[in-house]
Amino acid sequence: SYDSFSQYGQALGKEPLTDFHPPEMSYLWRIMCLIVQSPGTLLIFNQFFYWTAIAIFAYAVAIRTWAQILIVVIIGFWPPLYIISLHLWADVGMMSFLALTIACLAAHCKNNKKIWLFMATGSLFSAMSFRYNGITGVFPLLTYTAWCFSITSSTRILSTIKIFLALIFSFVVGMRILSIGVQHTQQLNVVLVWDLSAISIAENKDFFPDYINKTPGPNFMGRLH
């Protein structure tokens, strides 16, 4: 997609780093391109975490090997998930890390080892730093992770709140650190233009206000379609 093409340009240093999308994908892509300069490096990265998440989930919810293999095959090749996983999108990184979070939390339910909670926390930060809208999935999962961390506390609800706030604070600080030296861009105006475009197409009428610059020329609605 155009967005991924732009981020690949940022990874190669041919375009300035911006925060239109979180810069973590560009940073990771840049590191991988030091090994092999190809967009395929991101595909390998995403596929690794995609299948790792499914394998850990299968380990957590099934005992028999045949059942684990069946779960991996069914979930891994489930068309909506598998097809999306093959795209070079930030959405795929977000999806893979949210899946890894759920797999780690399921594994923690199985054996109560805290390493799974630490892995879940790292995965949640990665999910949020791949896509801004990842926060919608991060919040409830982070709340549950904080609840699991406070399992031995006598005041569990209070401990959960404290851990949750501490994790959110560290996530925000981490995102700010990743954005140091990155060119700031406006996102809201682009979202509004998308919405105005969709409404205009649906109603077959130009709903763009006069203060928004439009490319001059005939048949604006036709070009908008």
C-alpha cells in the first residue's frame, strides 16, 4: 500500500521519518534492511510472530500433540487472518502482537509463570507502537495483565490499578522516546477528508467545505469516485 511504501522509504533513509504512522515499523525495517535490503524482511518478521503466537496459543489450550497441530493449522490458515498476515502493513504487526499477547496470557493461565506476563506486556507495547488504533485492543488486555500481575496482593483491585497506570505511563514514555527527532504530521485532517469523501460518494454530492483545497478541474465527483 502507499502507506507501507512510504514507510519503506523511511526505512531506507530516502524519506524523512514522520509520525503519521508510529515510527517503530520504520525503525525495525531499517535494522532488517541492514541485513538484506528488501521489503521481504518485514514479511519474514511478521510471519515469525504470527506463527509464534498461534503455536503458543495451541500449547496453552491443548494437551495432545495432534490437537495442538490441528489448532495451528486451523487458526494459522484461517483465510481472513492468513491473507492479512501476508500483507506488508503496520496492521499485520499490530495483529500479530495482539495475538501473541493473548497467547501469552493463555499460557500464563496454564502454568502461572510470570515470564508470560512480561512477554504479554512487551507484545502490547509493540502492538500499540505499530498502529495508533492499537490502543483499543491494548487497554483491556493491559488491564487483565495488570490483574494477573497482582494475583498475590491482598488489595488486588488497588494493586491492579497501580500496575495498570504504571504500565500506561511507561508505554507513553516509550512512544515519546521513539518519536524523538521524528517529523510531526497532522493525522486528523486526513481522517476527516476520508470521511467527507465517503459521505460525498454515498450522497452523490460535494460535502467538502470551501476552506479545504481541492484539485481544480471538471467532474470532481467522478474523480472522487
